[in-house]
Amino acid sequence: MSEALPKLRLDLDFFPSPEPARPGVFIRDPFRYSDTTLLIPPPLIRALACFDGEHSSLDLRAELVRLTGDLEAGKIEKQLCNTLDEAGFLETERYRQMKSGREAEFRAELERAAIFAGSAYPNDRLRLADLLAARIGAAAGDGAVRAIAAPHASPEGGWDTYRAAYRALPALSDGERPTFLILGTSHYGAPDRFGLTRKAFNTPFGSARTNAAMVGELASKAGEAILMEDYCHAVEHSIEFQIVFLQHVYGPDVEVVPILCGPFAKSIYEGGMPEDNEAIARFFDALGELAARKSKRLFWVLGIDMAHIGRRYGDSIEAHANADEMLAVAERDRERIRRLEAGDASGYWSLVQENRDDLKWCGASPLYTFLKAMPGARAQLLDYHQWQIDPQSVVSFGALAFQNPEQQ
């Protein structure tokens, strides 16, 4: 019996080619263990199903003969297997070496590089400064605002919402050196875990310092819930974007505590509250203690988006911003926001759990984490937006400002 083919990695990104002259499906690695992007032509797409750990090379060859009509499909079979393996897209020793090597490189790096500079925003410092001055302006809020929630969608999709959030932050007097605790969505991280790093974050503006003492305190008090020097920081945009905006508002050497929040999957799919997990409960307690002790010099920034609806996200419908089904989505989004405005953590989470979060709020866990660490904090909705991310899919997001509970 022929040996089973290796599995195709399940954590890859697949998306249709936008170029009619080059039809097919692109495959890329969101973790950036591999820098390769492959285009699989239409006749070979169905053959990828053979890379499931059960089908053999003989099965693949037979499928290729059926798909291409080429009785001499052995060459295609070999080329497809070799190409996927060399790209690091199969669960083979080559991929495992690429993964362990890249993660070791990240651990050894002194700074976390700005990997989205030059794509999501300008890589040139002066161009970036001019852009943000025109699009965002300066902080103009009052001292009662201690936290904001801003999108992490591409800035081109959400300038108005970013502006509403960051202008709500207070202008600081000379000499004030607060720490910004950033709760970002972990799109690629382990569920029910929090990713920490002590690395500085480098951007075109310079290096934002990470408060290593605060990071160490959280790690020591909630060890089982923590992934230290989490590699997801190397590829995640939800915190990088917030640091760039903070540097624009307060200067390049802002001090941050970057925390990636994985999804609270067990609670969503099996019921109960996230803090029923003892490790998560300890993290909430440690974060709350830190917030209470450092309240006068600690600000919060949440890098979150809300609903993800449409074909891009596995739905059967074509979603169109502010129309049809998206009108009902907007009302459900606002129902959750009303729970945030009331400071009702359990009520908010019960809405997230409905239908196993069929709205797919990728900011659900950072928001709940904030509410547990800052009980009584109440949100104010500053802006709500639905962005047509592609012709069939929509992302919603909002700008929220939270007041210090003691000042309400």
C-alpha cells in the first residue's frame, strides 16, 4: 500500500486570484514561516484535497488524471508535491524546521519589526507623519477618558473611525509619561491564552518601549494563561497599528504593554464564562490588580474589529455594507455595544455566545478582558462603520471611549 501523503497545513490563507488573466487560488502563510505565495491553477485546486494525511500518492495521481486528462500525470504529481513542500505548506520536516527556525529568530530579536510598514501605511517617516497629521490630527479628549477601542482594519478602510478613537484620548502635559496597555486581537494565537513580549516595537517613527516590569508581573502571576515571547506578535497587525497611531499622538518613545488576546473558544462553543478557566481567571485578577495600582499613569487601547460577514468569512450570503442582511448585523452590533455602554460584562458575553458568535467579532476577547480588569468602565460609541472589504464581504468596527469608573 502506498504511503499517505503529508497533510496540507490548515493554518494557511487561501484566496481567489483577483486577476482574470491568472485564474486560480493563491496560498500564503499568514505566520510568515514561509515567504512564498503560490498560485494553484484551476485544474489542480481539487487535487489539494488529497493532502489530508489519508490519501496516497497513487490517489493523487489518479485524481490528477481525472482532472487534467493527462495519463502521464506523474510529473504533475511530483511537481505539485515538491512545490508545496518547498514552500513549507505541508506538515513535513521541512515545515517544522522552517517554523522552529523562524520562532527562534523572533525570540533572539531585540525589537519587533514593523512588518506592515510599506503596505498598510507608509514606510517613510515623513510621509507617515504627514498622512496621520491630515487624517487623525491631535488628541483632543478630556481627562476622563482612560481607554479607547479602535479598529485594526486596514487604515484605508477606517480613517474616520481611527480618527474618532484617537482624538478622544486626552492631550498630555509636558512630563507626563503614561503607559499604554494595548489589548489586541490574536488572529493566529492559541485559544484561551494571552501572548506577551518584552520586545520594543519598531516603526518608521522609532522604537516604542515595552514596560518589561509590567509584562514580567503578569507572566509571574498568571503563568498558565501566558505565552511568553509569543511568536504571534511577529506577524500580528492588531497591536502594530495602534502603536503607530500612539506614536503619532504622543511621540515615538511611548511606553506600551502589548497583550494579544486569543479567542475564548471553550466558553463560546461549550458554554460557561471565560473565567471558569482557572488560568484565565488568574490573568484577569493580575491585570485588574495592575490596573488598580497604576491607574493614574495607565491608559488602555483596544485594537479590535467587530463583525465579519460574507463569502470571505465562510458565509453563504454576499454581504453588502449598510444594506440587506447587514442592517440586521448593525443592530446586533449595537446591541452588544449597548451592553458595553452599561458596563455589563456578563450581558455582553451572553450576546457573544449566541449562535456561537455567528457575527464573528474578532474583538470579543479583548473587550471582555478589559471589562473584567476594569469593572464598571462604561463605553461611549463615537463612530460605527461597515467596510466593504471585498465585493462579497463586510467588516464592521467602531470607535469607543471608556471613562474612568471613578469619574462617572
